[in-house]
Amino acid sequence: MLSVEEALTQLLADIVPLPVEEAPLLECLDRVLARDAVADTDLPPFANSAMDGYAVHAADTSGATGGDPRRLPVVGEVAAGDPGTTPLTHGTAVRIMTGAPVPPGADAVIPVEQTHAREGAVDLLAAVETGASIRPAGDDARAGQRVLAAGAVLRPGEIGLLASIGAARVPVHRRPRVAILSTGNELVPVEQVPGPGQIRNSNASMLAAQVLRCGALPVELGAARDSRESVHAALDAGRGCDLYLSSGGVSVGDYDVVKAVLEERGGIAFWRVNMRPGKPVAFGRIDGIPFLGLPGNPVSSFVTFELFARPLLRKLAGHRSLARQVVPVKLDEPVRGAGPRRNYVRALARWEADGWHAATTGAQESHLLRSTVAANALIVAPEGGGDMAAGAQAMALLLDWPESDT
Amino acid sequence: MLSVEEALTQLLADIVPLPVEEAPLLECLDRVLARDAVADTDLPPFANSAMDGYAVHAADTSGATGGDPRRLPVVGEVAAGDPGTTPLTHGTAVRIMTGAPVPPGADAVIPVEQTHAREGAVDLLAAVETGASIRPAGDDARAGQRVLAAGAVLRPGEIGLLASIGAARVPVHRRPRVAILSTGNELVPVEQVPGPGQIRNSNASMLAAQVLRCGALPVELGAARDSRESVHAALDAGRGCDLYLSSGGVSVGDYDVVKAVLEERGGIAFWRVNMRPGKPVAFGRIDGIPFLGLPGNPVSSFVTFELFARPLLRKLAGHRSLARQVVPVKLDEPVRGAGPRRNYVRALARWEADGWHAATTGAQESHLLRSTVAANALIVAPEGGGDMAAGAQAMALLLDWPESDT
């Protein structure tokens, strides 16, 4: 049986980031920059004032105090947005606003709070040094300098930086399109009332939500019936996707036709991964497109998505960091091992002054969605490691970063 | 001067969650459930088999072993999706697939691996107990039971659970619409090359990205010029929003007309908050709609958004947890205090075996976006607390949950 790590390594081996597209800046949020971003101008583009005050020669303020001010004639005014090209001569001052260009010749700004305005002049109540309250041109970046490297994840700060260098459209890896297929005669659409023996196709919605959470685009193919024709038709409908994701239909039952269809259309490996929950996971290619088959039990489907589909989708999207953070937690209660298998136990992790703590969210059978709903983490009970006692330290994979209460 | 906490308390005091709308299930991802969700059927709706095998009376397996099997006639077969209403009589077995309804009268399933198929019969190679490999109806939830409470955040697990109870449309709080206004004669659109004295309006894009990250919808009003008419027109264009968010224009310069317009159209308070970065923050109502005025420096704008706008938007969206997590970090290097003010220092926090560590991201002047880009956290240097030494413990507000490398 494969370990989780071995399965993931095999899964990711042939996956390469999707092609690059130029997308409008805001649509690039949380995506991955595909080429280095270079400043087209200095940032800031010109020396500007950090304060409202007076642009001066620092030398003209020498020795100034409240009791012994220096008086300079005010020969002009420059506001933010003005070109600000009139030079300042020694012995004069120019009224200047925050963000306005520093006049050529001026080498300091004295804040308005340290001045006293007079008719046509200003009294300076303090001395300032060369460069005071001036933001030099190119202080943040020089024209031609790389400000973001390919591979950067575009968070709000990066979006702001790209805006400042005029990147209205940005080269990013295309978002993965994920065709989601459920299989089983028992499945009816969410909006339908199930008849005898039927259940709603809840996995498709859950997987679509997990796909969205990865920044990828779900394409729901609906539920195929347990017939070759139905599965073929569903796969055909998914053409153009970057990943086929199925739930159900890859176990060992007599009615599992998916397996047969997969073997006809591609090279599919059926893996037994040494974990619980999670029965066989299937991986391969269908018509050349990666295919990942998850178990049909909702909880197994949820957990195997997190462990396998999410890193795969992040790699397709160009991300370099692929896995959820795993942190040490102190257990509130005993946690069962799964014998020789690794057990992923749904849990609620919380941060306290002395570190992370975690409690399980109740019964762990793989058809129980409610204990998944309550969870924000998976406690990892190592393969062959036996049960763990209350108070013991374990590792937990964090599914959500919890926000704290105000 | 107000503390950050006092300012936030005042800001949130009059904010109530937005009205409820019924949205398609997937559009509710990461939003807040506005009414309790109740199961319309048992979950699962019927007792079903957890395994491929044979439905039997447990009593009929008593004493069975590999060496001394029990042979039962196989009187039928039930697959997932079959109604499964034919009752099972004592002394017989029914072939059953995973997820198929357990026939009335059967009280256990014996997995196929513990059987040996014969012509028209099956040999049972082990004894099973009553209830074995059966998932009872209502095991996850009972019809009429509340499965999610109002206020729940709808993550993928919750989406799956709602799908299983037929919630194709879900009552959630409306997404906040945020009108984003920048002010300043110096601002040109991102796609334009700035002329002398001009800079690109990068704050609008950055704030829009921050708004999106809160699950809210940005409406960019563009940059208003420093004239009453221009600011009035921009505010008019934002009608119908749930929050006005401005950057710039609320400081003390002669050219700050925003302030005057705000005072004409609403009750606006100008606050000095005891923090750095972050000059005066303005808060109040414009034509009855909340208004939050952030400083114009990109970094001040970024940080004050995180501290003030984000909790406000989360409250509007119905969230109950409003603030970012704050964790103890060990400092890699000395961190400057900001004298009597609280200093928020851009930093890169990382998780190590012994807890969180953090390093600053370089120069901290409030016009330097590049040190924001490198940051995933803000180290909090307490007001009046002085400088902190390398190796000291400090608190840090986490802006991003870092993904780890695989």
C-alpha cells in the first residue's frame, strides 16, 4: 500500500503549471504571477513631500527655534498633482502639500506645525536636516528593477504594487477548470426529493466548493448512472477541462462500471493508500487529461480532496507551496489510531496562549458529514502508532485558519 | 487619541448585518447562514450498507468460521439506487452493494471478503453482530433536526451538508457592496503613464483586492479631483453601496476638500488613532451610509483597512468572528517601537517546531509598498513599550495563513 506521501509524489510528478494568460489586474487576486514584474518608472516617480509644510534649503533653517525663528519669503505653492518644476532659490520657501513634487533646488520640507505663516512669508520655528520629510524618487523601486518575481502569489499588497507600475493586465497561470463527475444510480439532484433507495448528490456541491476554495473553476457534470454509456457521455461533456474529478465508482462492487470505462479511455492506476478515511483512490489520464477518482463517502471524498486534489490544483495554478500547514496540537481527549493505517481524525483546533489544542468533532464514520462540518483540522494519527491519550501531543493539518472573536 | 480597540468599538457599534437573500448554494461559499438549516429527511434517509457483501440476519451467521462456514441461499440482489423493499426472511441472504438500502428484516451485512459465492448460495466464513456494516437511517441527522445554526460560516463541508438536505437555495446575508473612492489631483488611472507630479491610483486596486478578500464586492468610483464638485459627483455615483471607503483626502492640507464635502453630507468624526502607520481615520455616515476614510499612503491604507474596514465588512456580512488571529512570535531582529503610539511593523511570520517566529520586511516608511508585499503579518509594538530586542517575544497579527512547502 502507498503512503500518503508516496501517492502525492506520484500524483504530482507529471503535473505542470497551466499556460499563461494576461488577465485584468483584479482578476489576478490570489493567483500566481507567471513572469517577473518590472517597474516602468521610479517608485515614487519623483521626490515628493511626506508632509504639508514648506519646501526649503535645509541650510536656511540652521539654528531656527521658536524663540529665534528664521523668516523666508514664500514665493509659490505646489500641491499634489502640480508639475512642480519651478526651482527654489536659496533664501526662499515654497508652500508644499503632502505628495506634491519637491521643487528643484529644495532639499528639505519643514512641516507646517513647525512654522508660523506671515503676510507673504513664513517663520520657521525649527531647524531641519537635508532630506527631511522628503520621499526620494525611486525610494521604493527604481525604473527597470524587478519588483515581483515570477511565482509570486498576488495578494492585495502585490495587486497594489502592480497597479503602481501600470500593470493593468497581468501574466498569470490560467485557472484550472475542473470537471466534477459523480456516479451512482442512487444519486438525485440536490433540488429533488429522494425516493426509496435514493440520496441527494451532495458530493458534487461539496467538491465544487472545495475546487472554488483552491481558486479553480468547477464544471459540474452531474451524476452519471452506473452504465458505460452514461459515464462515457459525462466524460465527453467534460472535454476542455484541466482535471477530471470523480467521486464514487472506483471501489470493488459489481456495479462499478466507471473503472471499466476509465481503463478503456486512459491509463488509470487504482491505489490503495494507507490511510483512513479514504478507500482506493484512482489516478491517471483520460484522453490525456489528469483524472483523480475519490471515494464516494462524503467524508472520504472531503479528506482525499484536501490531501490530493488541492495540491494538484495548486500546482496546475502555478503555486509553489502546495500543502496545508501541519502544526503540533495538544489533544483534549483520547484519539484512536487506525491500526496499520494513518488516521485523519476530524477535529476542531484552537489557538491558546500555550499553543494549539484540538478536540475531535465526534463519531468518525465516513458517512457522517456533521463531524466534518464542525471541523477545522484533521488530527493525524500515524500509521501503526496506536491510540493517543488525552494530553498527548499530535500533529494536525489545519483546514481553515480560524478567525478569533473580537 | 483613541486606542485601536476604542476606535474599532465605536466603528462597529452601529453596524448591523445586511438583509438576508436566498442565493444559489455554491454562491453561498464562505458566507454566513442567516437562518437555521433543518434536515428535511433522515440523513442518511434509509439504512444502507457500508460494504459490498450480503445482507443477512446476524443470528444466521452465529459460529461461522472459515473452517465451519454457514451456507445460505441467495434470494436476491440490491444495488445502490434500488428501492430495496423486498423483505429478507430468516435463513436467506441478499447480495448487497455499498450504499444500497438494507432489505427489511436484515440486521447485518457481511462483507464480500468474508464470504465464498456458490451456485445460488453463499458460504459465510465469519460471524457478524447485529448492525454490522449497516449505516442506520438518521445516523448523521434526524428529519426535523437542526443541522446548522444561523451564523454558521458556509465552508465546503457545510455546502455538502446543505446539499444533502436539499438546500439548493440558501438564506445568507447579502454581500456588502463597497464604493471605493480615491481623491487627489495627482492620481491617474493604472493604465496611464503618469506625467510630472502624477502617480498612478494604486490604492484603489489594492483596496478593491482587500474588499474581495473579505467576500465583499468592490465598486471602483475612480479618483476624484480636489474639488467639491468632483467629490460630490463621486459620492453620488456610489449610491446603493453599503459602505463608502475612501483613501486620501482627510488629512490637514489646504487642498483637502473631501473633509468639507463629508461634513456637508453627513456626520463625520475625524479620529486620531494612537497607531503607526495610520494618520487620521475618518468615520461616519454619508447620506445615511457608513463612510470610512483611510489615509492616502499605500501602507497606511493597507494597514488601516485590515484593522478597521475588514472587521466592519465582516460584521455587515453577518460574521461573528471579526478579527485576525494574533499570535506570539519570537523576533529574529530588533523591532522599533513608535514611542507613545502602537506600531504595526510589516513582518514575515513563519511556523517552526517551537512556535511562531517573525522577521521584519525592511524599511517601514508608509510609502513603501514593497515591504508590505513581502509581509504576511504585522508585529505589534505596544504603545509606550519602547523598542524590542532580537529574541524577545512579541504579538503579531497574521494577515495570511502561510502554506508550507511540500
